Amino acid sequence: MSGRVIRIERISSRSGVVEEPSVTSKGYQLADPAHGKHKHHADNATYAKTLDEAAVLLERGFSLRMSAKGKPASLIAPKSLRIVRARRLPADKRKLFGHCASIQPVAVSDAN
């Protein structure tokens, strides 16, 4: 699927909370499935600077660390995540609606 990633969300969040990808000073924290049962260890973390980079890793099977206000961060498997991408309108539609309508958040795909 193409388009800039505008959001990565958990399909079924923990009760009563909105979870978002955790951002550290190094970027979004992901876990490589190659590390097996040790993938959750901080020294095995992989970082992505942008949501687009994180989405590429999710599509390769990496897990994403997500958090919610007042809750500890959790490592979420890619099958439990949804990638939301912006979809560019065709050129003829942009002319009708102007530059402000050139991107719409409508393309959604599951990470795996």
C-alpha cells in the first residue's frame, strides 16, 4: 500500500485507553523477531525515525512498543496493529478542491 503513514494504531486497545507508538530520543522503538524471546530487551531494540520507517519494519514482522497516558509501555505484535496512510487525490480532484484537500487519511491496512 502506498501513501505517507499518518498513524499506527492498536486494533484492540487496552480498556479505556488510547495507545500510541512510544517515541524516545532515538525514535520509535521496535523489536526484531530474530531475537526470539529476548526481543523485548532494551539492548535489542531497533529504532525508526519516522512512522513510515516503523511501518516498513512492522510489515517485516517487527513488534512496536506502544504506550498510553498513565500506563506502562507494551510491545505489540504487528498482527495487532493497523497502519493508517494518507491517500493523495488524483490531480484532477486536487484542482477541484485546492491544495488543502490533496491528502486524505483513508487508506488503512493491517500491519500483517
